[in-house]
Amino acid sequence: MSEIINVQNLVKKYDNNFTAVKNLNLKIRQGEIIALLGPNGAGKTTLISTICGLSSITSGLIKVNGLDVIKDYRKTRELIGLVPQELALEPFEKVINSVKFSRRLFGKKDDNEYIEKLLSKLQLYDKKNNIIKSLSGGMKRRVMIAKALSHNPQILFLDEPTAGVDVELRKDMWSIIKELKNEGVTIILTTHYIEEAEMIADRIGIINHGELLLIEEKRELIKRMSVKTLKVKLKKTLDIIPTKLKKYNLKLIDEGKSFLYYYNTGNERTGITSLLSDMNKIGINLFDIKTEETSLEDIFVKIIKE
Amino acid sequence: MNIRGIHAIYRYEMNRSFRTLIQSLVSPVLSTILYFIVFGAAIGSRMDNISNVSYGAFIVPGLIMLTVQMQSVNNASFGIYFPKFIGTTYELLSAPLSFVEIVIGYVGAATTKAFSIGLIILCTSYLFVDLEIKYPFFMLCFLFITCMTFSLLGFIIGIVSDNFEQLNIVPMLIITPLVFLGGSFYTIDMLPPFWQNFALLNPIVYLISGFRWSFFGVGDVPIFTSIIFMLIFTSICISIIWYIFKTGYKIKT
């Protein structure tokens, strides 16, 4: 996949001397879904704002499709659609007029067929003549997406698209995002919901204190970082871990009825076979075994803490 | 140039006025009619002619100026402040629009509205007084430039304001008194000598005088002074807007 966004040594410093983004480098590939995770105030929204033209850049370079976002702002902005975090809509306008207005701002001719198709896709067609004020929060969020897609952008920024929406609507949003990806749209989303990133992202970036701590393929990241836990339930209770099993760093639980063994799936050998073999040698019989996987949330918390 | 983008803003702003037609159009016209009734018919009938013009006709240019200046400022300031207030400026800033194009859209719409109201008031005045315009083309040009300049001023106020109170402070506490004291209802030479000199410090005097000259061929100050003053005022407003957009002051973070 070719690279569609290239952020080089980006620094964003506010007037009060607060540095929101510190020397950040990021490359985004065409057609991927990238989730940017980070706590509040990490710099996610500032990063998006600088790419989209809402914030000025203190230093560094941002290229979209090989073009500088400052020098060639018209060409780069034509490629981008933005759904900001806040529900910012003209309350007294009709849904269809609001979406058409957004398209016209991008210098595009009216295309009723495209707009109606878009509204249908976002389940807004029946509401097209409704005043925005009368819509529910979830519907308003869809209108924001429709506005961002009104000019048929190649890149879509979604700044916490599912914040404050119910589970059902969140799942609807995920399917919309996946559908857009299938149509070739590159999607960059920021989210607090780790589950969201886990469900839909191809790559995951973690930002904290204005720095990009990591960016990696989701599967690779989970594989690399995930520590699995093997819970072994014993037939007979143990008071202490036998000397021959000390090397496995086992942790006795349930008053000696079970122990835990931690292993990394990224390693060549997990050590499970030799553990079970050693147990057999010293006559410890197991009653049951169970494994638990580390979630992306655990990984996120671990990285942020580090 | 993103003509469709400019047109979108312009159309959007004009539609907003049509949605609030009573507030946008009927209200200023009604206020002006009341001025005509009070100052033109009731009080004006007891007043002497000024420069061979009946008092009723004399106040027409002043009333038009009074209304269009207030309307230009209010329309343009609200036009840009409201998107700031509800957070929709992100759309303008992320669209392929230059700052000049954004200004043309908003200021163009505010100018159109104020200019239309000015013409409607002019037409309405024919119902109350006999009026002859000596330099109609100049009058239209002067009216247009006044509407545009005050719309630019309103745009600046809308950008700079952080809340509705600030949005109203400049029009209410500065522009309204200046317009009322700028010779809408009298000539400067009707004032005592000290106040005549003091009145010349009021920039609105030059605008009303210039506009009145286009109607009757007479004004408080020479017409060239009015024209030069108007051009200076317009240049100052454009310079401030240029600075705002160059620095992103109160627009970009």
C-alpha cells in the first residue's frame, strides 16, 4: 500500500508554551484503518487538527498524498473529510441542506444522486428533510459523518466517533467504517474505547504527552505484547512450589489448589510442554487447565504506564 | 478560486436571513418608518428647510445610513460569530477555501442584506416625502461601499468576540452613539461652534455627509473629504482582517 499521509518531526506549541505534539513522526498507508489511542490531552486531536488545517504548525512538515498541507492546502484538503469530536451542527438547518452545504464548500458541484445514496447508507434518508435540532445524538453523529463524506474524500478523520453513543449505534458505526475501508477510504480514528480499536483497526498508534509511543500492526502488537496465562488446577493442594518447578515462576493461588504460569506467545517456545513434563516427573497431577489472553486494553495500560 | 465555496457561504447566509425575515427585513424597515413619522411628519412639519431641502427629505440619507451601518455590522458579526459559537467553523477551516474567500462569502452576504434594506428604506421614503436624487449612480456606489465597509467591521467584531455580550458591546456602545451623533437628523453647522469641531472627530459624519451630498449636492464636509475618509476606513478594516487571517487570531488554535 502506498503512503497517503506523512507527518515529519511535527511540533505544536500553544501560546501558553504548552507543547501538545512533540517531534512526532507518522506514516499512514492508503486504505488502512489506523486507530490512535491515548488518554485525554495526549495530543490526538491536536495531531488531527494540524493535518486538517484547524491548527497552525509550530514546526515540522505534513504531507498528504505527497503534497504539503500548507503550501498545497486546497489539493490536500480536497482529499480529507473530518468528523470532529464535538457535535457541531447548525441546529435550524435541514439534514440534506447541511450535507449539500458541506459538499459545496469543497468546490464540488451538486450531486443529488450521490448525496441521497450517502444518506441512505448512513440510514439518514428518511430524515433528510428533518431539522437537525430534532434529531437524536446518534443521528446527529451520522449527519456529521455524512457531511465529512459529502465531497467523496479519500481520507476520513474520525475524532472519537463513538464517544457517548450506545452499544448498538457503536456497532453500526463500526460496520460503516469497515464499509468505507472496503471502498478504499483511508480512516484515521481516535478513540478511548480499546475494544473499538481492537475490532476495526489495521494498525494501532499509542500517543501520550504529545509523543507517539508506538505504531504497529494490531495483530503483531497483540502477539508481541501479549502474555498469556495458563491456569493449572491441581488434584492435590500444594503448600509451596516444588524446587524443580521454581524456574517457571509459578504463582500459587486458591490456597494452593491452583497455580498460574505466564508465557509469551511471541516466543519460539512457550515452556508449557516442559512444565507439564516436569510436573509429571515429580508426581504432581493436574485436574484441569485453562488459558487467558491479554487484551489490547492491558497492553495499552502497560505502555502508558511505562 | 473556490467560487462554489464562496457561493455556498453566501447562499447559506442569505437563506438564514430568509428564515428570519421579520428580524432581518421587516424590523429595520418598520423602525425607519417610525423615524419618518416622528421626525419627518410630526416634528419635521414644524422645522425650517435645511439647504432648501424639507426636513423630511433631509433626514432620508441619514436614516438610510443609520440603518445600513447597524445592519451591516450586526449581520456580518453574527454571521461569523454563530459558527464560532456552535463550533461549525471547523468546516470552513478544513475546506479548500482561502481566508479571502471566506471573507467574501460572509461580507458579501452581509453587504447584500444591508444594501437591500437601504434600497427598501429609500423606496419607502417616497411614501412620506418628495425626494429627488441628484447623483443616483454615486449614491448607489457610496451606499454599497458603506455597506461593505461596515460589514468588514462587523466581521472583525464577530471574529474578536468571545461571547454574545462582547458581540453587542461595539455596535451598542460605540457605533449607535456615533451614528446618532453623526448628523443623521441635523447638519453640523446647527451645533454650537465647540461641538462642531468635536463632531468632526466622529468618522460617521463624513459618511453621512458624503451620502447626503449624493442626494442634494450639499454636505457638512467637501465630498472629496468624505470619499478619502471612506477609503481610509475601508483600508483599515481590510488591513485588520488581513492581520487576523495571517496570524489566525481567534480562528486557529
